[in-house]
Amino acid sequence: MLRKIDFYIIKKFLGTFFYAIALIISISIVFDVSENIDDFLSKDVPVKSIVFDYYLNFVPYFANLFSGLFTFIAVIYFTSKLAYNTEIIAILSSGVSFRRLMRPYLVGATVIAVFSYMLGNYVIPPANKKKNDFRHMYIGTRKPANEKNIHRQIEPGVFVYMSGYNASNDVGYKFTIEKFVDRKLVSKLSAEYIKWDRDKKKWVVHEYNIRTIDGYTEKISQGSEKDTTLNMLPEDYQVVANVVETMTLPVLNKSISNLKLRGVNTIDYEIEKHKRRSGPFSAFVLTIIGVSLASRKIKGGIGFHLGLGLLLSFSYIMFMQVTTVFATGGLLAPWLAMWIPNIVYGGLAFYLYRRAAK
């Protein structure tokens, strides 16, 4: 059961957290406006679009980006104030154990973790898409990239090959599709190029040659043009920067499954998936560290606690970046790379908690 003192601590915790987040978002918006004001004015961007299509979708991203850092700072700041006002001493002297004192902090951390999880997986992705669409419409242009030497599985036992794909006109060159049954080749289509018909919503192969194999019998047919239905779309070959950031969790999971089926590298997608899971959990780790450090009076006061808190926060963020690089390079599994910082700092949290409880 939560008591009056619990609600007092939760109110202080969440109040400080959301105040700090609002402050950093306001500062970020000011800097972003100063950076983009020339583009807004030169392109005659409507004020309504700037406010509702860009900055309204700008806020959730930065709120989630700084949630871990300001969880730690909020805990350090207001807990230090409680300690230096002897409120922590009064609470512990009344018979409340340090373990019991942690309860309202963990309730506050749960609120922040749920807030971060919902933002990261369901709110921010569509907001990022709207924000990116705004930038492409008014500030820059979307330039589809061209892929080369494409080898993909589009269905179980069905493989496609292209020497290159031009995303601007939806044409794939030196196209081949092979179908296997029980690991045996049963048909192979080769074409000079394949083009997406935007009116029919179908692929059309040009200058094709089809080999159909049935045991020891082989049948060959040729033609200049043929409509075909394939389990792929032009969007599958359009490389768009940061597209993974625009996917909600269900879409991200589905994309990972589809890309694995096609034999495409999914490391970036899996890193994003596990980062969205491990990020909210860090609220608990950082909260325990913060309370354990700031609940006692030490020489240096609140300033020392804040300095130490910032040092640990930035070391955590740097550690996360290092493990991300290892995962991108294939040195660590994506899930392990994203969870190692929580595991290491979780061990530190446990040590500091045991020490503070004594």
C-alpha cells in the first residue's frame, strides 16, 4: 500500500523529470528553429505545417531520447535535496527501511518506463514518418538509392537475382528467378530487365527465356514481354535513410521476418528492436543508482551528486554507443549489445544499493 510519503516522493520524482524534459525540449526547439529558419523562409513553408507537421512530431522523439538521462538527473537532484534537508534521515529514523524507501522510486520508474516504451514503439515511429515527409517536401528531396548485385529469397524456395536496380524508374537489370522444390531446380526465368507497371501494378519481364525442368526433361520458351506476379514490390528495393525509425513495433517485427526470408541483412532492424526494449528498462537501473548515491549527505553537496550523476549518465550513453558499433560490425548479437549496458550498470546498481542499505 502506498502512503502519503510515497505519493510525496512520486510527485517530486515525476514532477522533476517532466519539468526537465520540457525544459530540454524547449531549448532543442529554439536551436532547431535557428538552424532551419532560413530554409523555412526561403521555401515559404506554411506556419501551420511547421507547427503541426514538424515540431509537434519533433517533441516525442526528443522526450524519449533524453528520458534516461533526465530520469537519473531527476532522481539525483530531488533526492539530494531531501537528504540535505534531513528528510531522508527523518524517514529512515521513523522505522522505514531503505528497501521500503525504494518503493515509490520504483513506482515512478515504472511510469517513466511505460511512457518511454509506448513512445518508442507506437508514438514516435509515425511521428518520425510525418517529420521526414515534411523535410522531404519543403526542405530536401527524397533520393532513392540504386542497389547492385541483388540476391534475395521472395518465397520459400523462390530466389531472384538482379545485377542492378534503378529505384527512380523501377527497373531491374539482368533479372533471374529460380524456383526449387526439394532442393531441386524446377524452373528458371532469365530476362534482360524487369519493370514495374504502375498502371497494372504488376511486374513485366522483357526479352525473357524460361527453362522448365521435369526430371531429365527440359522445356525452353522465349518471348519479348510477359506480365508476371511476384511476391515483391518496388518499395523493397528503395533504400531510404532511417526508414527503421518510422516503423512501429508490429511493423518492425514483420519487416525483420520478411527480410530474413529474402536473405537480407537485418542487423540495423534488430538493433532498433532491442534498443526499444532495453531503453525503458534502464529507468529502473538508473533510478536505483541515483537513489543509492544521493540518499546520503556527503562533502560537496548537491553539486557533487549532480556532477557524478552526469558522469555516470554520459558513461552509460557512451557504453551503449560502443556496444551498438560492435553489433553493427557483427562482433556481438544485437540483443546482447543492447542489453550489456543494463547488465553492467545493473550490477553497479545492486552493489550501490547494498552499500546504501547498510
